[in-house]
Amino acid sequence: KTGVTLVSMETAGMWQQVGFLADAFAQFKKHGLSIDLVSTSEMNVTVSLDPAANALEQETLTALVADLSGLCQARIIGPCASVSLVGRNVRSVLPRLGPVLEVFEDKKIHLLSQAASDLNLSFVVDEGQAERLVRRLHELLFSDGAEDPRLGPTWKELEAGPAPSPPPGRTAWWRAERNALLALCEERSPRYVYHGASLDLAVEDLRRIEAVDRFFFAVKANYHPGVLKRFHDSGLGFECVSPGELDHVFGLFPGLDPQRVLFTPNFAPRSEYELALSRGVHVTVDNLHPLEAWPELFENREILLRLDPGQGRGHHAHVKTAGARSKFGISWDQLDSLTGLIERAGARIEGLHAHTGSGIRTSHNWRETALYLAEAAERFPGASILDLGGGLGVVERPGQRALDLDAVNESLALFREAYPRFSLWLEPGRFLVARAGALLARVTQIKHKGDRTFVGVETGMNSLIRPALYGAWHQIVNLTRLDEPPTQVADIVGPICESGDVLGNSRRIAPAQEGDVLLVATGGAYGYAMSSRYNLREPAEEVLL
Ligand code: LLP
């Protein structure tokens, strides 16, 4: 409910005083204002005024505050929105709400009210924050049943019309390649399959962001040699975070110009900076420690500085890489010490860097980063590069709106007009590989227990840990029976000895039989790259189509 106004009434005098509420509420009655939610403490009473029940004129509110001022300090807060969870025994969800409320650490929840009937739990937040809260609540409370036919698009989504459909050639490649994929699984399974043409299309899409001068592929997302070769041949650079990744790219491309490589480590030992500097790649420093403790390494060297823009974004708390609690980047209040250290070390700052997080589909994210870095760059006159990080998200589940690349481009083009001094870099991982990859695994067993059905496949979190680690949602289809109606609702699980070994909960698939091949989509990023031999089960092998 939007358009909600709060009235906060504060006074030490209300404590243990008989009749404070009666006197205060009499003022609301006098002005014909109906109160909706109430929250009380020893020295404050805050109430909400429901726009549906009140014609809220500014003069009425001003008069109310004036009348209340004899009793307490009154303050109007708004515009707010109240977000309500409605259901029987609704308080029982409270223990599950922690992760949602975490998002509100830095924003205010003005009021929380639980209905005496236990049918309603309401949060009042700034109007601009309501959408975010609703989304998080939906993800947390309903994501398991995402394919439940009772949960359609939201009212907002219906009003906005259908999400823009992908341009031709960008629809799921695996539908067209089904026979080839099934044939591959005849040879061997489980398998990660990457679709070369889709990798090329992703590069083409990325280049629509013409305001960006250089792109570096974040190798951590997928280091398959065939994938890297395609990106190398299309002129991308590489972002590496470890000596292992550096060795890997230089091993594959011995003649690679080191200026096409970025080294962006975090809490790395001294020896790794030495190694990267000796290779001649671009090096990013994201803490004062290296400059304080090993200034001699950086003498006469050009480096980039990774700053913390203060506000992280991303698909999960684990992948938000900015903000006071994140271990990444140098904060604004350290800039003074930083300039001193750089001078002492005799280093030159070629550019500034920031990466807010991963899986972002908000188009203004990179412009905000650019503006932050441009302001910081006033202290570094030699800095000519702004590296805006990666983080470009892709659509993973139905109903999600795609990142609007044209909007990203336009916002960065405007930035460039205002700040022609800088060249802009991006270092995306997921965007280039996620959609081009899929995990294929055969069904091993089917189990019915209580009201649940489990469809077991030959590999699980040892190949794809994202659902277990982030609650990530990957589309799952029965590739063997792609043309049959998806009438079975099942939890798709692997063979690993943990209950978290789930690839998807409550998924609607064509009824599975032992030996069927299931396909787990958008598996090209952070899939094989994060796999393990847990339980001594080898993860799925990779193949490039
Ligand atoms: N640059 C830096 C400094 C990064 O830390 C990362 C990712 C990237 C670029 C690339 O971000 P991308 O464009 O792929 O979002 N394992 C998680 C993602 C972790 C991302 C870590 N850093 C997942 O599976 O979602």
C-alpha cells in the first residue's frame, strides 16, 4: 500500500502517564483522521494514516502537528509504503525473515506491526524501498514454488506488460540442439555443455555498450580453454584474480599483450603482486596494507586502486562486494591516507576501480559507480581509466526483466560527455557465459515420500553449487521428454550426502524415468568453475559445442 503517512509522537512524559494515548488520539479524531497501524515504546508512539481512509491535505497534517505539540514532539514521516504479509499464523514466518531484513540494515524500517489476530504482519518503509522489500519477501517465501501454477506474474508485472522478449537468435539454444545434446550424453554424462554461437552472441550484445572502451572477461566465471580462446579471438581482455588464472591465460595465449590482462586480487600475499607486476599486467590494489608494508614494490609503477562505493548490489548477500561490511575496496574516509602512501611509494595511479556486486539487472548501477569514481579521481589527476567492474546480470527465471543494455550504454554515454577525461572499462563474467552453458545429468532414481517427489540425478552440488550456496534458480527441463507436458512437480536432487544437495525445488517437469537426461540451464557461469570433488564424486566434464 503506497501513499502511507506516519505520525511519530515523542515525549518522555508519556511514560507511565495515564491517558496519553487518549489525549493524543483525540486530536486525530478532531481532524477526522483514521489511524491504521500503531507501534509504541516508552517514549514514542508512531501511527500510520491509511490514504484509503483519509483525504490527507497538507493543512490537516500541519494543524494536527500543531495540536499535538502541546502533548509531545510530533513529526510527519512520508511518503511511505506498508508491505503486509497476510495469512493464518503469519508470525510463524518471523524466524525466516532475517535475510530479508538484512537488506534493510542501511535503510529504515519505520514501523513493524503484527496484527493481534496473527493474520497480518506489516512493515512500513520509505515508498522507494517497498518494491525491493516485496521482491525479497517473494524470493524468500515463495521461490520454492516458483513454478506453482497458482503463482502467476505480479500485479505490477501484468500492468507493465510482458517482459521484453529476447531478440531472435537469443532464445534458448538447447532447444534447437536437443538431439546433439542427447547424443553427447549417450557417450558420457554428466556433462557441462557450452554453445559456441551463444558465446559469440553474448560478446556481440556486450559490444552494444559502445560507451565502454575495453572489456575484460572475468576468468573466474568460466576458464574452459575453448571458451577463453573464443573471447581472446574476439578481442576481449582478461580479468584474473590469482596467479593460477594468470598462468592459465598466458599458458593458453603465450603472445598475449600483458596490457590486455588485469590482476584484481583480494588479500593476496606480497609475492602475488610481485609476480603480476613482473608480468607487466594491470594491477589493482584494494587496501592500504600493500602500500604501507611493501611500498618498494610499487615505486615508479602504474597501478589501479579499487575503491568501495559504499553501496553493494547483487543477487545474494554473498556476492555484494561493496559497503561497510564487505572485505573489498578502500573506503572514502581512507582516501587522505591513501594519497600520502602513494606519494611515499612513488607509485602512479593509472585508474580507479570499483565492483559493486554480481547479478545486477539495474541499468544505472555502472553510471553510479562511474560518478563515484570520477569524484574520487579529483584526488588522482593522473588517473585516466575508470574500471566499473563486472556484475551484469542475465535473466534466469521467467518474469524477470532483462538488463537493459541500451539504457546502460545511454547512461554511460552521458557520463562520458560530462567527463571526457576518462576511458571506461568493464570486466563482466556471468553475462558472457551464463546463458551459453547447461548442465546435463541422467536421472538415477525417483522417490515418493509424504507429499514430495524427489527426482535424483547423477550429479548435484559437486557440479553446480549455486542453488545450495545462494538459493540460485536455474531452469530445469526433462530434455529426453521435451515435447511432453510438464505434469510432474518434484525436487531435483543430486547424490551428495547433504540435504542441501538440491538443483531445484518444486520443479514442474515432464514425468521423469530412470535414464532420462535433465538439463539445468544458465549453467555456463560459476558452474564448473565452482565445482568440487566432494564425496569423491567427479564433477561433470565440460565440452564446447
Ligand atoms: N570483477 C570483480 C572484481 C569481481 O569480483 C567479479 C566477480 C567480476 C568482475 C565478475 O562478476 P560477474 O560479471 O560475473 O557478475 N559465484 C557467484 C558470483 C561471484 C562473483 C565474484 N566476483 C555466483 O555464482 O553467482
